[in-house]
Amino acid sequence: MHVLPQPLSIADTALDTSTVKTLTLDGALEAHPGQFVMVWVPTLNEKPFSLVDDDPLTLTIAKVGPFSARLHELEVGDRLWVRGPLGKGFDIVGDRVLLGAGGYGVAPLAFLAGKTTEASRKVVVIGAASKDELFFQDRFVEAGCEVVLVTEDCSAGLGGLCTDAADALLRSEEFDMVYACGPEPMLDAVEEMCRRHGVPGQVSREAYMRCGMGVCGSCQRGGLLVCRDGPVFHVGPQS
């Protein structure tokens, strides 16, 4: 783990949607899917981001505020500073796995999908508000996943929520593990779903972070620190 920020240059960029951009950096970190890094832009701020890949180090940035908007302005050759990897990632277990990716939650799950090489059955449910906000389907296909698309406005795939399709899959077949990342209401629904179906799960949660190392306490959640005790938490019958 790099305790101090390390300078890295941008080797490649890709615009995934009108508000999502992927930055590939000219370096690598030995990390587990679900871990995160703190990205620092001098004179501006430092924020946490999940990893899409660790070699090369790849980040997917959703434009939601001034900091992420500044990252969207960076081009090939520009530098940013990274420290990490931080936090606890996913435990990769199970022969039949179900992945639930809501919105920007596809980023860490794409990293995870590429590492679940021992699984014989991999299904990912990708949910978004509309077809224009769907991305990374090709990454999951390349990782050997069956992809189920869900949009709230019915513009692509199934209509409804990501959790609707995931619940239907859990009713129709058996899975050894459920992995999920997305908005908090979705993760709460996944936690309840895992308990109801008696299936273990792991959810990656987000929180406001300042240090990323369990010192400042800004990401406290129910007595736990998301940066140190998470961001991946186990749910379901064993939790």
C-alpha cells in the first residue's frame, strides 16, 4: 500500500456515457476487487474511487461535482496522484455467482468479474435509469458473464429495478454468492433479499471519506468505518 500519494500519468481515456469517463493510468497497484484508492488533485481535493483494474490502474469517474468534473477534463499525459489500495475488498468464493450492478456500481464488479475465473456460472444484472446510462456490458461478456440488462424507463432490457431481476433469478435457480454495488437503497434491498433467500452476499458500500485509513472517522456507519471495515461488507444468513 502506498501511504503517500504517488504521481501517475494518464495513458488512455474513454467516454463511457455522457457523464462517465474511464481513465487508464501508466502504473499498477496490487489490489483486490472492491478495494479503492484516494485520488488527489493538488490545490483542489482528494476523493475515493473504486478500481476497475489494478494493472494497469484503471478508474471510472462519474461527473457528479467539481472534483469529478475536473477529472473529466484531464487528457492523456496529464498527471494525478493516487494512494492505496485501501479497504477490504470482495472475498472471491463460490461456483455459481450472481452480481448486481446498479448505476456506477458496475466499476468494482467489472474488476471482480474478471477475477472469478473458477466460477462455472456467472450472471450479472446491470441496472440503470435508461439505456443511455448503461456501460461496461462488453467487459462482463469478456469475463464470461451472462449479462441481464434492466432499465427503469424500459428503454433497454427488462423494465424495473436491478433488484427485481436479481430477486427473480434467486427464485429460479441456486447461487453460492451474491455480490452487489450500487446506490444505498439497492444495497439495503440486496441485504434483505439475501436473508430471505438464505444466500450469502457481499455488498460494497460508499460513504463520505477524508482520510481513507480509519483515522478521521468521517465514514462511520453503525459503529463501523467504511474505509477500514469495508467498503465490502458480508450480508445474508451468515452476517
